[in-house]
Amino acid sequence: MQFQLSDEQEMIRKMVRDFSEKEVAPTAAERDEEERFDRGIFDQMAELGLTGIPWPEEYGGIGADYLSYVIAVEELSRVCASTGVTLSAHISLCSWPIYTFGTEEQKQQFLRPLAEGAKLGAYALSEPGSGSDAAGMKTTAVKDGDDYVLNGSKVWITNGGEADLYIVFALTDPEKKHKGCTAFILEKGMDGFTMGKKEKKLGIRSSPTLEIIMDNVRVPKENRLGEEGEGFKIAMQTLDGGRNGIAAQAVGIAQGALDAAAGYAKERKQFGKPIGQMQGIAFKLADMAVKVEASRLLTYQAAWCESAGVPYGMASAMSKLFAGDSAMEVTVEAVQVFGGYGYTKDYPVERYMRDAKITQIYEGTNEIQRVVISKMLLQE
Ligand code: CAA
Ligand code: FAD
């Protein structure tokens, strides 16, 4: 076993940490308050090669591995979880299925601009009536000559409105339920493809979450991803890796909260000494550190599995479940370490606590991770 990062992975961590602290952190609180997405930050990530970290150079990427990618999401999320999920949805949810299931033409036409950061990606599976029960979708795609005509709506779409490309799942054969589901690449600006309500959220407020509406959107067959009927498997396999991106986001949030709490515990004095010298606070910090480290190890292990070609669906569901729950616990404790000051916007820990909550909900709630893990356990 190898617990040391390679020189390249260390270099990527340092680069993303420097970038995050210099360019992302200074506006994180303000963007959160204003619910403002900043495309300029995405453009800067593109200049650093982050928007195409795991893809080969022939598709516009920088040819690094999945561990480097999760390290990047972790470091961004350590200062701004919204920026972390922007990258995670872009790479894991939009670019990955094109890289894995796309034709050579689709990779050149769609993956390359995503990897280069000229385009931003999104993934649209959830609907008003089908969240956890993803197979219960209602959106349809009817074949018409060389096109498909899509009708329906998808909700909660991360990067919605800002994204240029959307992986959309629709039923080409509703009678067959999930076996009649097909994946499509929709492009912003297609006739009949519009944006609906923007959600006002508890956390990750500078990550836009929108409804997308398809009203007779004509999609050429060249934009169909995979074969008819393969859509549900594409959706599920995409989430297998995507969930580890969310685990990385959770690790970053928890690390940011721990760093802030440890720093404060050394400075803040009560009863004539720093609060960190009181065992009640010191033990809290120790427990928080253990949770962060255990989450990180599960997350890095799942990423390693993906790069090594070892099955990673279960590892990824485990990392997302553990890191999400841990991030929630760690951030609640961070607010506690700050006392009353932690409850105000003068310090970042209340934002970390609000942001942590989503890691237990999206890309499959943590109850659904337990469904996935237990199903696999019982199959074996
Ligand atoms: N890989 C490949 N195939 C898979 C699979 C996987 N990981 N998981 C299931 N399948 C296949 C099964 O083999 C089965 O195929 P057959 O019918 O051909 O045998 C088919 O899919 C149906 O499987 P199940 O009966 O297990 O499916 P189900 O309807 O019971 O649902 C579920 C399973 C795991 C609960 C699934 O619905 C699920 O993952 N739900 C959560 C949805 C979700 O995570 N949404 C996230 C949206 S994206 C997001 O939130 C974005 C963001 O954070 C930024
Ligand atoms: P429901 O499925 O209605 O679940 C409600 C409750 O019931 C939950 O606690 C759930 O765990 C529980 N439950 C449901 N089924 C079971 C079960 N079988 N066993 C035990 N408990 C169960 N979706 C996308 O497609 N693309 C995106 O980019 C995207 N981004 C998102 C961003 C944000 C900010 C949010 C909030 C959501 C996003 N989602 C996205 C949707 C997200 O994946 C869903 O919200 C999530 O899968 C849960 O679905 P739901 O909200 O409909 O809850």
C-alpha cells in the first residue's frame, strides 16, 4: 500500500491551494450572501487546467488521475464549497459520461471544450416527482426522422443556466420504464430549451441550482449519448464516480472548518487561558480531526480504485456517506468551538455548516447510499 501522494499530486494540491486562497476565498462570503455565481473563477480554473484534470491531452485535458481531481475539489471546497461543486458537476457528471460513452466525434465536439473550460457542463436526472427514485422520471424523447423531440422538466440542476452543455435523461420507450431511458447532450440555446426557477438555498448559495424545461426541443441523433435504452445505466455509472467528488467536497468543507476552529481555539481566551487548553474543546478538535482524516482516506481510496480500473461504486458510496455525515458533525462542532461568534457571519464556520448539509442530500441522499451499499453487500 502507498499512502504518499506522488510529486504530481502534491504539485496539484499546492497549485489549487494557492489559487483557492488567493482567488476564491476572498469573495466566498460575499458570493454566498449575494447568491452570485462567478464565471470568472471558472475561467481561471480553465487557465490552470483544472477543468480537464483527468482527461487525456488529445481531448483538451491535462492527463492527471482521479486522485488529483478529488484533491482539487477538496482544496476548492476548503475555502468555498460552491466552487468545489461547480468543478465536480462539470467533470464527474457532464464530462465523464461523454468521455466514457461518447463517440470520437462527440469527444472532439463536446468533451474538448468542456476540458478546456470553454464550456461549462451540467447533469440533469432529477425531476419534480422523481429524486431518489430516479427511474420514475417522466421526461420523454420521441424519435422524429433524424431527431428526437424532448418534453419535460428537470429540477435542481447544478450549474443550471450558466452551463453550456447538459446531459439529460429521457424516456424513449416509457413502457419499458428505466430500460427505455436514453441519455442526450443538450446545448444551451436550443429552441424550446429554457431555464425555470432558480432555487434560494440554505447553503452552496453561489452555486446556481435551476429547473430546466424542455418544450418540444429538437435534438439531433448525433447528440444522443450511447444507445437507446442505455440511459439509466449511464446515469447510474456516472453517479458511481460523481459521489466521490461530493465526498471530496465534504472533506474540504470539514477541513476548512477544522482549521478555523483550531486557529480560534489557540487565540480565544476564557478563564485566563486559550480555550484550546480546556480538555472539553481539545477533545472536540481531536474527534473532528479523526473524522476528517478517515473521510479523506475513504475518498482517496475510491479515487485510486477508479484510476486503477478497480470497481469503485461501493467505495464511492461509502466515501460520500461517511464524508458527508462527518462534514455535518465537524462543522456543527466548529460553530460550537467559536461560541456565539460562530453563529455570526463574522467568521466562516456558519457558512461551512450550511454548506455541509447538502453533501448528505445530493448525488443520492445518504439513505440512498445505504441502499446502494447494502444492495451490493447482500449481492456478494
Ligand atoms: N451501474 C450500472 N448499472 C446500475 C447501477 C450502477 N451503479 N445501479 C443500478 N444499475 C442498473 C441495475 O443493474 C438494473 O439494471 P437491469 O434492470 O438491466 O437489471 C437497473 O439499473 C435498475 O437497478 P435497481 O433496480 O437497483 O434500481 P432502482 O430503481 O431500485 O434505483 C437507486 C436504484 C440506487 C436507488 C437509484 O435510483 C439512485 O441512485 N437514486 C438516487 C438518484 C441520485 O443519486 N440522483 C443524483 C442526481 S445528480 C445530483 O444530485 C448532482 C449534484 O449533486 C451536483
Ligand atoms: P426524495 O427522493 O423525495 O427523498 C425524501 C426523503 O426520503 C430523503 O430523506 C430520502 O433519503 C428519503 N428516501 C427516499 N427513498 C428512500 C429509500 N428507498 N430508503 C430510505 N429513505 C428514502 N439532481 C440532478 O439531477 N442534477 C443536479 O445537478 C442536482 N443538483 C442538486 C443541487 C442541489 C442544491 C440539490 C438540493 C439537489 C440537487 N439534485 C440534482 C437533486 C438531488 O440529487 C435530489 O434532491 C436527491 O437525489 C433527493 O431527491 P429528492 O430531493 O426528490 O428527495
